[in-house]
Amino acid sequence: MKLLNTSLLREDITTAAELPSEENLPEKVLQFGQGNFLRGYVDWMIHQMNKQGLFNGKVVVVQPLSQGPTIPKLNKQDGLFTVVLRGVQNGRVVDKSEVIFSISRGLNAKAEWLEVLKVGESRELEFIFSNTTEAGITYVDEGYVEGEPPDSFPGKLTAFLYHRFQEFKGDADTGLIIIPCELIEDNGIKLKEYVLKKAEDWQLPKEFIMWVKEHNHFCNTLVDRIVTGFPKDNVEEFNSLLGYEDYFITVGEPYHMFAIDGDEVVKEKLPLHKAGLNVKWGDITPHRELKVRLLNGPHTMMFAVSYLYGVDTVLDTMEESTLRQFVEQGFREILPTVQANEDEKQSFVEDVKERFLNPYNKHYLTDIGLNAVFKYKARLLPSLHRYLDKKGTLPEAMVFSLAAILAYYRPIRKEENALVGLRNGKEYMMRENTEVLEAFYRGWSNVDKGQNTIKEFVTTLFSDYTVWGEDLNKIEGLTDKVTDFLMDIKSNGMKASVEKLVQSTVKR
């Protein structure tokens, strides 16, 4: 079967899709992150605008971290890939595929940093998008060597902007619109703060710092679309249906929403609304409150519980009776902590449940588990605090899910940038910041060697500010309750433990 690329489309236009009328659009976007989400979300949206002649620009994709076959494969396909949208929307079944033309080429930051910098030498460049996971927008101490890529994303962005500043001698018109898609609160504000701190730490010129402050727009955002990515379990079926081979088939749900706190300049240059896309301009706070608490929160709450229970996807979770009851309990605990109209909250929850029950997409729990500790801290810990303040007791499902994450992070060995766990004889990978991985590896090693009890492990872990940003031992009753749940999970297994939790809730 032939590989998807522009040559294939020229040879047999009926096999795939029509070539766009303009193939050589200018590169207006630099995108840090090559993963499924950005391709099925931002790149898909840019394609929708290009089709209508509203944006007329292409994306240079940068793989910001490790090297590997991803970028060469993407370039072999001339940046083309297929987005498949499947699900139920407004009561109607949606099942459609589309070849996306918005990517011009891919670069690897480690191997091709000088080429990445050259992108910044173009006046046609206007935007930087990113999705380097929630843990990507953090500050780390690192040096700066001109012409070499820093390790962190804020470091790379600072070096890139400084190169552009030098190239155009601080021209005010060459500032960029920077739109981070990482799911952290005030993502644009934080990214700008870290860029400015890098500039100061590296003793870059004051003129550059002023140029960043005054002539570059950093937008706070909220993203929403479930993108399950490459259909690894049935890729042959997809290739057969499409009529070509595609290394980057990206499956997602039809629903999408993009909230951007951008001014009229941003809105004019990025006319998503004119393309009929679901974009919300202005204050993102109310959208974030609903989405992070009532969609991302339950995702994080269910993943470790369900995976260690023995299922693999969100749909599996929702279709298993005990796990469904656990998720419902979680919704009941989170709902009173969400600051929104009651009818609006209930409506949003029902929509979320419908999305979780999408029969077409396989949303793997291990994918949700990427950077799970950071996600718990951002998505569930604020709800736990609010619940305790409001009710005077701890929310059991939220606390149990925290214990489940600790159980999930029990490694059988450590590899470079990851821990390896074991479930029913099958290995799985845990990826987090180095400090988090080291804390779990050290803690569980001490338990397994008999040097620490489970209580001592939990207490030490909860006191680590580098992991949680606070001392969780100060939350009344949390350490003891997590210890009890974790000991139960360790002794009796996840299935028996979650069944006991659900049954005790029903009795109350």
C-alpha cells in the first residue's frame, strides 16, 4: 500500500483527498510539540481556516525533546496526515476523515536547532503554539550557549526569541503571538514569566527584555478535545478504508473548544471564529473552571484506579459497573466544588459522560497517566481543598484516586527518563519530571527493602515541595487516609479495594 504524501495525491486524487489550491503557503506558525493532540487540534484548525482562505499559512513542527523517527517519518509524508473524527454530536453519529495540509515540515530541536532558529529569521512568522505537556512549562536552572538548544521549553523559547530579536535588531513589528496549549492555569502568563526570568538569568540585554514585554503577545488559553491519537489496535483497518498508509493517523472526537484570552490583534490574525470553529475569545476563567474540574479531573481520578483494576480505556471504565460507580462518586464530590451555575454544571457533566462513552475512540488510560502527579496537583488537589473547606471531611473518591496513583507509580525498575511498572505480567511506562520519578523510585525502594513503612513512605513523599508544591501532610487526615487506602490496595489488590470503597459509599 502506498504511503500518504503529495506525490500520491497527484497520482491518484480519488485515493485520498484533493490537493489544496495553494501548496506553497508561507510558514506563519512555529509549533513546539509534534504529538497527537496538536495535530488533531491546532493543525486541524489551521487547515480549516486555510481551506476558506482565512489564514493562508503553514506550520513548522518542532520535536522539542528526544530524537527519534517521528520527524523523518513526518517529512517523508510531506507533513500530511489524516484526522479521523468519530463520535456522537448533537445526537448524530459523526464518522469522517480528512487529510490535513497545514504542516510544511518538521524539525528536531536537538539535531536541527540551527534550522529551528532560521525559522525565526522570517518576517512571515507570526505565531508560536506549544503543547509540551503540563510539566513543560516549568522553570529549571540551565545555562545558555548561543547556537545550542536549552533543555527546557521556556529555555528554547527564550533562545529562539533572542535570535529573532538579534536578526531584526529589535524591530517592534517582529514580535510574535505566543499561544501555549499546555493545560495549566495562566499558561501564557507563566510562560512569559519564565522567559523573562531566563533572559535575566542569562544576562541578555535589557533591550531584549523590553522587546519581549512590549511587542510579544502571550495568551492564556484553554483547550478541549479528546484526541486518542494513532489507532494502534486497528491501523490496518484504517489504512484499508483510507486507501493509503499513514504513520500519523490521528483519531479524535468531533467536539472541540478553544478559549483564548487574546486582544483584537490576535483575533484578527487568527480568525478561528470566521471559520466556524468553536472558539471563545476573552476571559477563559469560567471555561477553565468547568473543563479542568469536571472533565480533566475525572480523567485523572479514574486512570490509575481503572488501569490497576484491569481495564485499558475510558470506555472500558464507564462500561464496568464498579468503576462506573466510582466515577459517579467522583463527579458527586467534585460538583459542589465547582464555581458555576448549578444547571450549567449538571449539563456539562452529562455532556462529559456522553464523551466518555464514545464507542468509537479508544482513550487509553496510560496516555491519561502521562505526568499524572502534575495533573493531580493541577486538576484534583484544588477540588480536594475546596471539598474539605466546604464539607469538613475528605472526599473519599478523590483521596482513593491519590492512593491509586501512588500504587501505579510503584516501579519494578528505572530507565532513562521513566519508571517501569508491572500489571498482570505486562510492563507499562511512567513518565514525569525527573524529580518526581526519583522521589517515587527512592520511596518505593525503601519500602521494598523494608527500610520504611508505607506510612513513612507516604509522609516523606507528601512533604516534598518539588513534587506537590505544598506539604500535603498539613491537610488534616489525608496522610492517614491515603496510607490506609494504599495498604489495602497493596495487600488485597485494586479490584477488591475499589469494590469495598464503592460498597461503603452505597451503604452510607
